[in-house]
Amino acid sequence: MSSSKFDIVVYGATGFTGQLVAEYLATHYKDDRELKWAMAGRSKDKLASVRDAIGAAVDTPLIVADASDVASLKAMLAQTKSVISTVGPYQLYGNELLAACVEAGVDYLDLCGEPVWMRQMIDKHEAAAKASGARILFSCGFDSVPFELGTFFVQAEARRVFGAPASRVKGRVRDMRGTLSGGTAASAKATFDAISKDLSLVAILNNPFALTPGFEGAKQPRGNRPIYEEDLQSWAAPFMMALINTRNVHRSNMLMGYRYGKDFVYDEMVLTGPGEKGEANAKRVMAANAEKTGPNAPKPGEGPSKEERENGLYDLLYVAVAPDGRQVRAAVKGDRDPGYGSTSKMISECAICLLRDAPEVPAGFWTPGAAMQARLIKRLVDHAGLTFAVEK
């Protein structure tokens, strides 16, 4: 591994999100002589045209690799310490690359929001990853980095104020501007297709502890209908990404030795405001959620314009509640649209953080938050346009 030519290979660099990741590395790290990275995909010509379009150095290495050709994947992995995969849905296109990384002892990071597939991969490959030295990190984008780290951050404040972590944390979306990615919609569709063929997968999908093998914690709120939250003076609607984020937050808790306790309760919803208008907005959000994975959803490879990405943002609230009702609150904010602009920065910084700031993280399947904790927060604040703040 130490003789690897590259630190990072961006696999799927000709896709919409892969191109943004490559562009981020090319722009943000152009003067960093230490960071050695390459672009990989199925077509050398397409890779070259993307390289030129994003303004990457003309000598940026290009690697031809294809999930249907395992030999090409192995040849790619022989040259690198880590790979960022943006080629989803991962349950359709990710099996071969993940298995090859595990076998080669190469670190792997992706943007997966598919809990059923993630659980299947953990069960199948965890022992082999620990043996080979591979560190496997799913969900290194908007799902679920800000949610994992927002929980971690508010719990640090709870520990300071209450003297102990809170057994109850609420994650609430206060504002979010940006479009759902075609890849996210495709992942949801692939999951529903898989479940229609194997109904036993429903139990995994519906289980808040799907990603904590061997551990079942306290009963969790379902978050599947609008509610009025007295303490927040607002209606709250179901949040589409809670299905993956809540699972990752519970996995983080387990991986950190139950840092938040074994009776930890966590949910996520979208705040829609007070009164009748807030209630009507909450119902609209529910209806819109169904539409996002329907026939009119964006296609993989489609995404927002540069202007839409740069005008996007998100504002997330975390409320830690003590047993006596006292609260501490924290906010996580991002300066780009969540699905693309911010996600491409987050996964890039996750990869660099793992290599540079957290080389001692042991092999196995990790969440980014549990693996890198405060070091990842610092890197995202310094480089990726995120802010973390305690709110009074």
C-alpha cells in the first residue's frame, strides 16, 4: 500500500457527481503537491473530455476501469490507497468494486443511501476487510455526514451542559434549497425493485437498527406523518432521507462504543412553521416526497445547473433533550445545494481526512462520523463551507 502511485482515485469521474468530485479536487488542491489523485471510468475519451472541461491539469492521470471487468478494477486498485465511488445505485453497480477493495486492502468511500445493500455488504465482507486492512466508508455525502456530525456536535455540548450525553436528540431540517439527485431517485427505485422481488428485505428497510448487527436499541419515533412540536413551536413533516440518516446515526453510536447510550432515541423531520399554514406545508411536504421517487423524478446523470448548485443551501437544527426537559441546540449549515455542490466537497474531504488526519483508524466498515469525529468537523469547516454552531 505504501508504494501506491495515487492517494485517491475518483471512480465514475464522467458521471454528474463524479465530475463534481474531480472538479473539486482539481480546483481546491491544485497547489497541493502532496496529493496524488486520478480519474477513472469506462471511457478514456470521455475521461479526457471531462478533465479538460473541469480545468484539471492536462497531466491528470486517467484510468480505464469498468465494474463488469474485474481485472480492470484490480489493476486500478493496485495503484491507489483509496477510491471514491460515485457510481450508484450501488446495489446495481457497486458489488464488484467493493469486493475488490476489500480483497486488495484499499480504502473505499461512496455516497450510498441504500441501507439494505449496506447491511448485506457489512454481513458479507466485514471480517475480510478487517483482515485485509481495507477501511470501508458508506454515505460520505449529504446522506449522512451532516446528520452524523450534527448529532456528535450537539452531544458534545450536551455533555458539557448536562454532564452526560442526551438520550434523545431531534434532527430537524429548517431550510434546504437544492434538487434531489437523479442518483438518489434511482437508488430509491432500485431498493423498491429489490424488495418487490424479496419481501424479507422489508424487515431490514423498516428497522431503525438495520446497520447495527447484533444490537437493537430503544423504540424510535416513526416520523411518518405530520406532527406539531410544542417545544419548537412548529409543525414537522416526514423527511425523505431520515430512512438512511437515522440508521447511520445509530451505527455511529454503536461504532463509538455507545457514546450516546444504549437507550438513545433519534429522529429527523422537516420543520414547516406554526399554525394552519405550517400544517398545510407539512402535508405538502408529504405529497412532494412521494413525487420525488415517482415517474417524474430526475434520471441518473441529471442534476442542477452550476447556478442552482451555488445558490443552494441547507440549515439543520439538532436538539438534545435531557431527562429533566432541559435542551441544548446546535446548527449545521452548508453553503451549496445538498445533493451535489456540498456532497462533492464532503466526500472529497472525507477521503483526504481519512488519509491525512486519521491514518490510525482501523480496518473495517465505518461511518465517516465515527471514524473521524471532530477531525472531520474541522476539515469540513476549513475546506467545505460547513458551519457548526451552538444555538442559545
